[in-house]
Amino acid sequence: MTTTITLTGAGGQIGYALLFRIAAGDLLGPDEKVRLRLLEIPQGLGAAEGAALELQDGAFGLLEHVEVTDDPAVGFDGCDLALLVGARPRGPGMERGDLLAANAGIFGPQGAAIAAHAADGVRVTVVGNPANTNALIAAASAGDVPAERFSALTRLDENRARAQLSETLAVPVDTVRRVPIWGNHSATQFPDVSHATVGGRPAAEALEAIVGDVPTWLDQTFIPRVAKRGAEIIRVRGSSSVASAANATIEHVRDWVRGTEEWTSAGVVSHGEYGVPEGLISSFPVRSVDGEWQIVEGLEVSDRARAHRRVGRRARRGARRGAIPRDALKGHRAGSEQGRMDAGGAR
Ligand code: NAX
């Protein structure tokens, strides 16, 4: 069987890092052939065409076909998996509302093109920032495609959180589990260690033995380090996260397609779980079961998480601008709340 994968922003940095891993079988395994559709804007076509030449030179046995286009109707034709990476970055002097409007102009038409041209079971992963809002806009524009088929990437934040715990506790990172991200891929996110396990045992005791005052360490060291890791990468590397973002995207989509036993994190549509307003796209602890994200329910939400969310809500109320343009959401109830939550866009 061949899977058709559409990648927007294919001429950009994350696109370049993603393409070769997909072609090598990292996304769908060593037996699944792939057909790639690289969707760019005219200015990005040269870079995407160059990447397509290199894909050819990679002589990847799993890669059946590559098409480069700036036409969404061609780009999403028959698409099984859409990776929406291309987005409008915040330019100098750009207000939050301008950023949201510019991205609504991208993700609205892409959602409509997905509804019109993609395969019936299409699954859409939004990476381009502000990811949760862009996912909501695309979903709201996608007609009959259920909102549950759209999700936003917060796996990079979860990976960053697990890696920080691993380093602090001096344990292998793959023994650190259950560190969900609540909220958005933005500075108001909440990486939650209250359910974390290390080698199957609660992480709390091990943490206390090493850091002493765990609440202070969480508030002053861990949470800011994870939430501001994107800025740290930019400062040290001189450019935003690329390979780690591509890796997280691969893991997110692979888990969605293949299923998970353990929890992970993804921005998915709320049906009111944990008090998140219905219709918002927010990051939750999730499992993938039969190809669908399911929010892990019934978790005790710690006082710290509750307090953090209150702070987030106050910050959001303080934001005077930032609602998603009304016409981008066709009367979607949760639209302006989503826009206020998400426009910060961590990287
Ligand atoms: P680049 O600027 O290198 O690439 C973006 C590409 O998208 C460009 O080639 C541009 O021509 C293309 N593009 C713009 N509008 C398009 C449209 N309408 N259709 C198709 N292509 C379009 O950015 P890159 O470093 O690759 O980052 C891509 C996005 O990922 C950004 O929005 C960035 O903020 C976001 N990120 C999200 C992360 C997450 O965890 N959710 C983490 C990493 C990353 O910062």
C-alpha cells in the first residue's frame, strides 16, 4: 500500500529535516511506500524543488513519487496524512491580531482544500505556529471532515520536558514517562510532572532526593526551562528548533497512525474535558487507539496545574487583541478564546 503525504512549507527548515526521514521509513515503517506532495508558496518553490532533486538522489526504495506545487488542490489531492508546517512568522512590528489574520488566510483555505481534495480518512497535523489556533482554523474550514482529524504538535514540548527530567534524575530518557503538556505550544503551556514515572515508579520521590524543594524547582527551574526552551535554542544556535521539531512531528504522526499504549501529548479538540471549553484545540494527555486520539480522562489535576491555568486565564483576559478574525471561523464559538490563548507561539 502507498500512503500519500502532503507537506506544506516543504522548502523551509523543518520541511527539509522531515522529508528525508519520511522517505527513509521513519514515519510509517520499512514496508510502507510513500507518495510525497510538497506544497509551497511561489517564493518557496525553488527550495522545495531542490529538496525533491535531493530526494531523488537519495534513491529511497520506499519513495514512489514526489510532486512539488503551489496549488493546494494539487497538493492535497488524495492526501492521507497532511503535515501543515508552513506558516506566516511574526514579522517586526506585527501585532498579535495581524499574525492571526495572516495565518487564518493560510490555514482557512488549506482546510477547505483538504475537505475538497484529500482522502476520506485524512489526518492533519499542524506544526506551523500558532499551532493550536491554526489547527482550529483549518478544522473550522474543512466542512465535513471531523475536527478530531486535526491535531497540533505539542510533542516537542513533551520531549523537552522528559529530557530535562532525565538529565536532572540522571536516568535514560526512555524510562521517563507520563509528562503531559497541558494548554498550548506557547509560553503559557504547563508541563505536568505530577503523574511522571521513572522506570514505572513515581518520579516524585527521586526528584525530592535530588532537588530538595520540588515545588520551588518546578516553578523556578523546570517549567520556565521547558516553556522557554525554544528561545534558548535560538540564542545558542542562532536559529529556531528544526531537527528536534521534525523528530517530534515524526513521533506524533507515527503514534497517531500506529497507536500508543502509553500517554503522550497532542493538541486536540476539547469536548469539555478538564474544564477546557468545548471546541478549543488544547494539549492534553492522550493515547492513540484505532487511529484516533483519545484524551486520558480521570486524572487528578494538581493545585499547581490549576493555579497555572488560572494565571494563564488572567493573562488571556488581559490581552485586548488577538481574536481570530470572525470570518475565518464561520461563527465558531471557541474562536476568540483560542486566539487569545495561542498567539504567543513558542518555538
Ligand atoms: P521556515 O521559515 O524555514 O519555513 C517555512 C516554510 O513555509 C517556507 O518555505 C515558506 O515559504 C512556507 N510557507 C509559508 N506559507 C505557506 C503556505 N501558505 N503554504 C505552503 N507553504 C508556506 O520555518 P520552519 O523553521 O520550517 O518552521 C515552520 C513552522 O513551524 C513555523 O511556524 C514555526 O514557528 C513552527 N514551529 C512549531 C513548533 C511546534 O512545536 N509546534 C516547533 C518548531 C517550530 O518553531
